[in-house]
Amino acid sequence: MNRILFPVLGLVIFIFGCGNNDTVPNDKSDESNNLETVLDSTEYFEKAIFADASSPTPYWNRAAWHLRNARVREGLFDLDLALEADSTYGPAWSAKADALYLMQRFEKCIEHLDVCLELSPEHVPCKLRRAEMHIHLNQFDEAFSVLNEALRIDDQIAEAYWMKGMIYRKSGELDNALSSFQTSVEVNPSFFDGYIALGIAYGATSNPLAVDYYNSAIGLRPRSVEAKYNLAMYYQELMLEEAPARSIALEKALALYVSILEIDSMNASAAFNSGYIYLEYLQDYENADFWFSEAIVRLPYYHQAFFNRGLARESMQLNSEALEDYNSALKLKPDYTQAALAKSRVLGEI
């Protein structure tokens, strides 16, 4: 088989979404901590396996414990034991496929999913992951077929409608995409990815409904960098004719970038975009200089940040400093035409 390359998205299926350990109380009292230790130990899982060695479930639970603690080899071994106990046990097939997916062993992942669908044809997680693989390969008809099979089993699967929307969007059928994304959040009002997809779809046409959907996503995950970044980009790219409204939108974008940096202090993109707003839209070159410098601190090989800081410094007539920045940009990217032209311009001034 030829090597298949996929982006590792991990958007749809989560390994071991449920299991015995989910019954552990959430409060962190001493009694709760002691109970959690008992239910999350080698002794606990060995006793469970000894008590029911012919069942796949205790092996699957121990595999979950190993994989949560980054012991991938041990986790995969226990999943194999679960399948030895019951070769038709869908949760073990889908969990093993997910582990292989995260390890970027995509051909093996597909092989396991196909076996899962053959031996456990009613197991929805395998269908969803297999559909995702079809989408990665642009096999949209095959993906639709698998998704429809999943929805015949359970017509309330938000992820299935969301994936249908992704196919429609890739195919340029925007109305059908919107309808599918909308259905995904209707069947599951807590489906984060559905709100993000709706925000992106409406944001592409500058429709203010994008703000509502992004805010819904932020409401579900207040510390989501993805949701805040997408909303900030919506405000940043909003082309408003009235200056006051445009200014308000840019202020909202800047506030969101600051919020992102409070969550993820090393987010170079948030710092860069702040600098870009100050440079291109507000002509506030000192603040632009500051934020591009912050981006460079977080990502020292950020050649665009050096170039744009050079523009800010050139605008402040700091030509020597600007020249240093253009040289840095060209050192990182020798074919950076814009930086080469800017360097020639500054040399002429000097």
C-alpha cells in the first residue's frame, strides 16, 4: 500500500470516552482522592481481570489507564488481549484504531477500522472514524455511505452531521453545509465543533451570525484559543465602511488577542496579529513595533514578524533598525521578495 499522509486532526473520536473510571467522584476530598487511587492502580486492574478474565472489558479498561498515562505499548497490548477475549468487541477495535491514528500509522488504522466494521458492524465510533478517513482521502461518496449507516443506527449523532457539513463545504455546497452544521448543534447543543464550523461558514460572508456561533463555542469552552482566535480574525477582517464601527471591531479583535495570550502566553500568532492591526489599520507604529517584537520572542524564526517590524520602524524613520529587521527576515527566508525590496528602499534612504 502506498503511504497515506493525513493531518492529525483528532476532531471527532476520542479514545475511551467512557469507562468504569468515569464513576469516580469529581470533588478532591481526601476520601475521593483515595478512591481515585484505588480505581486507578495496577492492583485494581489486575483484580478486575482475575475476576473476569474471559471478558474483554477489564482489558479495555486497563488499556485506557495505560494510554491516559502515555504508555502506548502497554495500552495496545491490552487492547490485543481484549480482542483475544472477544474478536467482535467494537470498543477495542475503535480504540486501537484511534491509538494508531494518533501515532500517525494511518494505513494500520484503516485496516483496523475495516476489521471493526466487518466484525462489529453496528459499532458507531468505528463508522465515524472510517468516514473521517474517507474524507481525508476525498472519497466523499464512501464517507456519505458510512455516515448514513451510522445515522440509521442513531439519528442523533452530532459528529455525523458535522462531517456531512465538512463534505458539503469541501464540495462548494454551502447551503447544504450550513444545514448540516446547524443540525449538528440542534441534536447536541453542547457540540463545540458544530458552532466553530457555523462561525467559519457565516464569517466567510461577513455575516454577523458568526459572532453568535463563536460566542456559543466560547461559552462551552471559555479557554478555547481556537474559538477566540477565529472570532478575533472575524473582527479583524470585517470590512466596515463607517470608521467608528471599524474601530470598535478592531478593538474587539485586539482584546481577544490579549485574552488568548492570557491563556497561551506563547501564542506568537496572537501577538503578530495585534502588531498587524496597529501597523496596517491604526498606523500606530510604536505599538506595532512592540507586538511584532513580542511575536519574535515567542517564535524567533518568524520571518514575517521581522519584516513587519521593519515596516513599522521604517515608518518611524528608524532606518538602521528597519534594515536589521529586513536582513533578519532575509536570513530566515532568502527568497523573501518583499523584504529584499524593502531593504533596497531603506539602503537608498540611508
